Amino acid sequence: MDRLERMVALLRSGQTARADQLRAEAPGALLPRWTAGEPLSPVLRQVHQLESSIRAVCVDDTYAWAMADGSIFRMPLAGGEAQRLRLEGSRESFYWEAVFDGATVVALEDERLLVWDLVTGRLLLATDPDDIPLRAGPLRSLGVGAGVAVTGTAGGYLLKWDLADGRLLGRTAAHSGDVNRVAISTDSAPIVLSLGGEDRFTETLCFHDLDGLCRTGEVAVPEQAGGGGWAVLDGQRRAVTVAEDGLLTVWDPVAVAPVARFPTAARIREALVFIADGACVVLGEGAALRIMDLRDGTVRGTIRTDFTHPIDMVAVHSTFVFAAQSGRTNLLELTDPFTQDDKDRPYFRDAVPATIDGRPAIIAVEEGGSFEVIDAADGRRFGEPAGERSITLRTAVWYPRPGVVTVGERDLLVVMSEYGPTTVDPDTGDTHTAPESSLSPAGPSLIATRNGLIAATNDKGVLAVWDAATLTLHASLQLAEAYGTISLALADLHGRTVVLAGTQGGGIRWFESADLTEITPPGRFAERPDRTAVRHWDWPGPEAVTGLDVSGSVVLVAVDNTVTCADIATGEPSGPALTHPNEVLAIRPTVLDGVPVVATSCADRTLRVWEIGTGHTIWSVALPQPVSRIVSVAADQIVVLTEGHLIAVGPGPMIPST
């Protein structure tokens, strides 16, 4: 459900204030400042998050264009905001397919073909639904060229329309079932390519002359095709199709026979795009673009996008490639020679913030216990290019739980394995391990550090506290339920350090850090319910304290879609409840310009930074996927861990709401 759909749902349920808040937020696009582990291509130039599914894309000398249901978005190639133009009469419509055609955009509804002006958004024409033969069925696919549009229908027909006045110029029965792809070639005598059939066993590829839609060739397609288009290869007009299994076929439309076939990993959903005078095709293989030579099937280049799902459509102009996935767009640049992105890059399991040599840093842990110290300013490893600050530490668990603790004036990395804590000096690599363990033989689950102490739990429900300087065990305690503790924090209360354990049932348990004696929660914290009878197969439950952190004297608690902020001594609110449109996945408090704030990650794929005292949203950033780990927060960026990579993001250009 996108933001607009959530707003409609809130309005229908009478929650107008919440709908207005969601409308006002209008999150901007993810704007990568740096990446560690190189998850993005070096040729990525722009990222935009639009509000709904994209139906068509185009790029010209000045702008990248996208049609997203009822709007046209225009993005300057030089950078800046995505400018929105509402299309006349399109607010409640769904479009099966759309095509940019010069100064217009053409789209399909079930019973009409519509054309809008790209400058004004004015509806130039809409065809008459009565012109569609009853047996043809609804419109489903579209090709545009030579001043006409050819539409494929669910009943297997091709219909030809005049784009100047909307007249139906011709029709023909082309396939036994749904026509899922139409493409027009205007090189030499115009030809129409169509793909369709009742199912994957009856699909055919047909060629027709554009004038009268007379069929000039037909061939059975062995595997159902996902896309088809036209190229001019070595001076010869060629049709190109890509099957659902990724098989790319180059066809001679005169002989109606394959010229070449190459296996790919592509899952094409839209028309194919060709570059280098037709010699290469741009394919979307998962979340990456592949540039394949049509003469020998060689992959000439690879470009990784920041998408998390398969690429829906691609447009190319000059040196720019414009790719779309759902409501998200990437503008990338072609290089000479083509970019070959490196697939062999680190995959980080966890990361924690630290201060190294007086500079903000991040320590990231890979699978198997290998660590890197990364500069928070630019994402580079400390000590590059030599990289001498990379640390390797092997543990018996598949990956350790990291934390950072300050001892003296130095930040030390803490690694929790099933053998207890190990501290590592990121500057020197000096390593110390606790002489005894209270977590063995189970793996670590949670870790918290503060005031020179380390607290941790394991997946058997053991809670333990150590002195970070000596790694001496202070105390350990078997909690009631192995999976009853969901979150963990250390805090200062009346001059002593206490342990806070957020529970599955919604309560917070309080312990003295010296001996883990359980104490009565102070003030209104004692009023928090703790519904311990929670089904384990519904874990974590809706009441679970999934986020728990402390900023100064303020305790921040995340339960479901709400973050509450309360004074640690009294439990009284330190600010309004921070309500989100969906489940809160992570919290990270800090102080910016003297103001206490908290960054939150929500299941709606949006990062938000809130003022704790007022509840005002400072800024919000839309993401390509939900993020469950916020690593650090600064005035101009948030560092998150997602898909195994560290990415620093900041607020991007805002999408106009009108």
C-alpha cells in the first residue's frame, strides 16, 4: 500500500488528522551520500521515489520523464526536484500501458485510448468505447508510431487508431488469446510485431504491415515471451523477443525465422531498448541492467541499480539510461567502454557507530567475524588506500553481536559470541576476551553498553553484565522466558546504572547493573502492562517492546507503530507519542544542534527524524525497502544497514503535491 492509498484508507476510517499529517510529510527520495560495500553503481546519477506504480518512462536531452497513473513526473538531467503535472481527467483511472510519443503521452484503459499534452496535461483525445468490437475484449497492450497507435486486446485483436482524431482505422484478429505485446517499426515500410495467445502453450509471434494490418508472418513461440521490440542490426531490420525463461531471440521478420538465440537471466516486462546503433540491447536482470551484444550474446556491461525488485522498464537517450521499478526511478549514465560493476563486495551483517581519532566512524562486521572501520563522513575505510585498519576476528557463531563501549577516552569494539564478550581496540587491534562466560553454550541475542559496562542476553534467556575495562562478570540471571526479552538498554537512574529489558508482553523490567537485582520501575513506568501470555508463533507480538533506547534522561520505547518518550525518573512524557503509519522497525536517538531527536524506521519504507520534545518531523526520506537497522544519525544524513550494505542517506528533492 503506497502513501496515497494509506491516506485514502485513513480518510475512509475518519482519521482525517492522521491523513493530513501523512499528506504533509511528502517524503523525498532516497539520496545516497556514500555507500560502504559499493552496493550502488558508480554511474548512478539520480534516485527518485514517486508515489505510485510507473506506467511509462522516457528520457530526452533535458529531462527524464515518468508517467505514474494520473501524473507526469519530469526530472531534470542536471538534478533537482521531480516536477509533477496532473493529467486532466485521470484521477480515478487505471492504465494498462502507456507510451511517450513526442510532446504527448498515450495510455490505455479497458475501453479507451487516451492522449495528453505533456506541457499542459490537457486531454487531447479519448477514443469511443463503442468502436471496440465486442468480441475483441478489453484493451491490454499498446504500440505507437507513424502517427497511429496499435492496441492489442484480451480477445486477440489488433486495433489501429488515428492519434490525431481518435478514429478506428483498422482491426484484425491476430492471436487466439490475450495480446500481451505490440511494437511498431517505422524503419522502411512500417511493420507491427505482436505477441499473444491463450496461454504459454499457444503463444505466437506475428508480423503485420501497418497499413491494413495484414499478417505477413506467424511463428509459434516455444516459451511465453515477456517482451518484444525492434532493432536495426548491421543495416538489417530485426525483431527481438525475450522469453520468460530468459531466452533472447533475434528474428528475421521477412523469413519469420530466428537469426540468433542467447540465454540470459532477464525477466522482461516491457518493450526492449537498444543502443550502439542497434548492436546492443539493455536488459533488466533482477535489480541490475545488462548490456548484451546482439551479434554474439556477449555481456558488454553491467549497471547495478538501487532497486530491490526486478526492473519494470527502461529508456535510453544519448548517454543516459532511465530505469524504473514500481514507484522508483534511477537515472544512470552510460560509459565508454560500458561499466562492469564488481559483484564481489563485502556483505555486512551488523554495524555500530564509534569515535576513532576524534572522528565519527562506523565499525561493520561481515559474516564469520571480519570487521572494517569506516569513516562516517565518506564511507571509506580508515587508512585507505592501504586499509590497515581492517580487523579480523573469528568466532564460533555464524556472526557475532557487536557493540561499542567507551573505556577511558577510547571507544572499543565489543563482540558478543557464545563465549562472552571480547573487546577490540579499532586503532591498534588489541584484543581481550572475558575469562568466564555466562552465555555459553547459546548464541548472543542482544547487547547494550554504557558507563563502562556491557550487558547482553542470549537466545536461552540469560542476562549478564560485565565490566568493560577488565571483562569481569558482575552478575548473571536466568530470565523467565528464553524469547521473552525483545530489547535491551542501559541507563542512569539516581546516580547508578540500571539495566532495562523490554519484554514480549509490552512491559519493561528494571535491574541493578551491579548484581541484577530486579527493582520496581520508577513512577509511571510501573503502570506499563506486561501481557506475558503471548503465542510464540506470533513473535514478536503486537505489544512487544521492539525498540528500547535511552537519550540522556529520556527513555524511548517502540511498540507496534508508536514511539513514546518518557523521563527516566518519573515515567512522565517527555514529548508527544510519535505515531507512524505502520510498524516501527528501528529507533536511534541523538542530539542535533542541541535539540534531542530520534530517527525512526517504519515498515512504510520511510526514515523520519523527530524532535522529541515537540513531536515535529524535521525531515523524512523514502527508501526502496524497509530498514531494520539505523546505525548513526547526523544533521545531514542517516546511516542505515540494508541488504548487507551501509548506505548514508539524506533528504532528497521533495515531490510537489499539486
